[in-house]
Amino acid sequence: MNPAQVDAYLRRLGVPCPALPTVDVLRELHLRHLQTVPFENLSIHLGEEIVLEEKRLLDKVVGAGRGGFCYELNGLFGALLTALGFDVALLSARVYGDGGRLGIPYDHLALWVRTVDGSVWLADVGFGTHSHYPLAFEERGEQADPGGEFRIAESATPGDQPDQPEMPNMPGTPDLPGTPKQPGTPDQRGLADPTDLDVLRNGKPAYRLETRPRVLGDFVAAAWWQATSPASHFTQSLVCSRLTDDGGRITLSGRGLTVTAPDGTRDVRELGTNEEVLAVYRERFGIELGEVPTVRTPA
């Protein structure tokens, strides 16, 4: 990411160029990202290609004023942090679903970040409702955050997790790195590696994090699966969501608009016309659309 691209990204966030990669800078960037860049899956339902390459992500998020899902948001945020002098590693995670079921390999992308003072943080601007600020990576106690009580814990004892769903390979690509080829292996069954960590919010596991560093290309096949599989929750519904400046949240899902106050109270209403929907995308999320997205469920 060159200096002009960094400057444009920071203008998108409304943050001046920092002098040093400090903890305070990381916290400000993290919060402003959540407030200004929506977590959204509109590309999937607008028929837009999702490309995990820095230039394409910059064009979308900075140039077009859009958002994205975890691979796009954390992938690009990681590149910005690297350009600003932070030490950054991309980490793979599996999201906990119903019944404690773990998702596919490379189900989620989060960031390991080291600041100039040597402290290490878990940054995640691509998980929807989550922490407003980075979490101390090496802390194993409760961490208070405006988004809830968080804890990073050593993962559960091997053998206590249900089987995960299978993920077919992306056409024209080799096996996803790290994906087991034989059924019944510990990895396929979602069993814990000794270095795996569980990230919990309000006592409930959110995702299981692997500590081995990855590169953005490792997530391409999983992003394709998330965008095309009928089993992916991203293909089953629309979402566009961001933090509000007061610490609440605004979410548009199809025609349903939900505004959540900082105290958790919610105002929910259904938008009646296409013009209302497009106006909310434009005025509340900064997204200009030529048509109202509708769910396109894969066959």
C-alpha cells in the first residue's frame, strides 16, 4: 500500500496519519473502522465478484465507499496497519455455530497485531457484533469492552467438538491449505490444536483461532465457498451493519432496519419502498446503489 493509498484510506476513516504505531493509534483506527466501513455482504447478492487482492479491495472499500465481510475488511485493514508500521499477521478462525458446531477451515480472518511498545493485540473489524477495541492477545482473563465482556482462552480439550461441515474445493484450485484430505482426522473433526484459542463474548464462544500466520491467498477458496454455497449463511440473507458514533449499531437486513441504542434497546421497522431502502444505504452507510439488493440463493 503506497503513501497515497494510505492517505486515502485514513481519510475514509477520518483519522490523521499517525506518527508511530502505538496502542492508542490502533484503538482509534479499530473503532473508526467499525464506525465508518460497514460489515456487509451485498456483493454476493448483487452478482459482484469478490477478489482478495489489495488493489481490488482498496477500489471497493476506499474508492467506492463500500464495506465487505471478514476477508475483505480484515485483509485490507491488516495491509493498512502494516503500511503504518505495525507488525501484523493474518490468522484463520472457525466460527462457532448452533450446538457448538465449528465452521469450515478459514471460516473467518482476524489479525494479530504488535505495536511499537511490543504489546500484542487481536484486532477484528470484520465480525459484525464484536469488540469495539482490540483485545489483549496474551491476556487470559476477562476483558471489558463496550461491545461486551471478552476472553481469549486456551481451546477446549480435543474430542469435544462435533464434526464440521465439508467444504468442496473452488473450481480450478488445489486443495485448500490445511484442509484434511481423509475423513476422521483431528483437523476435520474440529479438534483443538495445542495452540488454538477460543475467543468468547459474554461467556459464549464466538470463534476458535489458529495462531499459525497465514497469507490472504490462503482464504480465497473459503471466501468463494462463503459467497456461493447454499450452506453459507452469507448466501441466505442480506446484511449491512456498522457501529454508530454513540456506541450503538445500525443494521439493514433486506428491508428490515434495526437501530440498537448503546443500552441495547432496539427500534425495528420495515422499509416500504425501494426508494427508502436506497436512501438508508446512502444516508446511513454511505453506499450508493443503483438497485435494491435481493437475496440470490444458490441452487
